[in-house]
Amino acid sequence: MTAISDKKMALVTGGTRGIGRAISVTLAAAGYHVVANYHSNTASAEATVSEIENAGGTVETVAFDVADPEQAGTAMEGIMSRFDAIDVLVNNAGIAADDLFLMMKPSKWDSVIDVALKGFYNVTKPVIKKMIRKKKGAIVTISSVSGVMGNRGQVNYSAAKAGLIGASKSLAAEVGRLGIRVNVVAPGLIDTEMTKDLPLEMIKQAIPMARVGRPEEVSGVVRFLCSEEASYITGQVIGVNGGMC
């Protein structure tokens, strides 16, 4: 069995539920030691650990709120001190709080924006410093088709996800010469807890492939973007959305 110290390391925020869990499982299966962040759902974190370890992978979980500078700062300092290199960062943490814009309370706006954009800043900044020192690394940020197309009732979510695209493209331009690749994956409707209460049969009519996606269809693209096979890809947004555009 390969020792953890001999493995590449991947940090996945929001890495124990939905798309994030699929990413953690897929990267662990690809040989990474995964550090999966979660906020408060301990049961989901434990289930993710069991799934990965039962498949022969290695994983650990770290609980902190990516939007909280103090929590994130303390947690990231601990992670940075323990690992010689961060090979992969997947910015997946995000929440939705849908409402029509005219009815939207400030708390709904702030919470969605903060988790996505403050979370990106709080986690990516310390990681990028270590990647620059090593002159290598891959960052993949999970946006959404809503951040590309917009969506009624999701002004806050669309703004957050579009902001992640802009941030990632700009960061890619800054660090490309330093051996660091930054890309975005923008999923469409994926079969997770976040979509379970939506009228999926009606929504499928707007999807050219006439079905919702599977989390593994997103995580496979993430794995590719983290690999050497994608060594000349940076600053790109890849849609995994069944043909929505």
C-alpha cells in the first residue's frame, strides 16, 4: 500500500456531499490523498470516509466554514503546515438560497455570495502561495450553468457562480507562467440533494440530453483537469450540462 506521504494531495471544499463527495471519491480512486472539508454534517463526512477507505483510498476530513476568515484561516494554516505540497485544490463549497430578487432578503444574498466568493479567497490564497513556491499545481473551481446563463429566482446564486468564473480566469492569467493551472467546471442539473425537490420531469424538457446528470459525470471532468493529460489547459470553463447553453 502506498504511504500517504508518497501520494499527491488534493484538498476539496464541500467535499463530503453531492458533487463534492463524488469528487473526493474519484480523486482518491485516482491515487490522491484527499482532505475533504465540510461545514457541519458529520454523518455525511463519516460516510464519505467509509466509502473511500472501503475502496482502498486515503482521506481525512476537516470541519470549518470556508466563508469565515478566522475558521478558514486556522484550518488552512494547519493543513499548510502538515503537507509539503498541495497538488490539487477543488473549490466546490457552495450553497443556494433561491428567491425572486425583489423578495430576496440581504441574508440570502450575503450567505450565498460569502460561501462562494469569500470561500474562494479564504482557501485559495494560502494554497496558491504554496503552489507558487513549488511551481506546480492544479485548481478547479465548481461553478454552475446558472453562472453562465443566469436563472430566474437565482440572482444571488448566479452572481456567485459567475464571480467564480471571473476570479478563476483572472487567477489563471496571473499564475500560468508559474506552472499552475486554474480551470472551472460548470455543471448543469445534477442528481444531488440540492436538486431533489425540483420538478425534474419538467426541467428535463429544457435539457437536450433529456436527463439530469450524475455526480460522477462531473467528478470525472475534474479528475481530468487535475491530471497531466490536461497540462496545457488553463483559464477554461467546461460545461457538464447535457447540452444546455
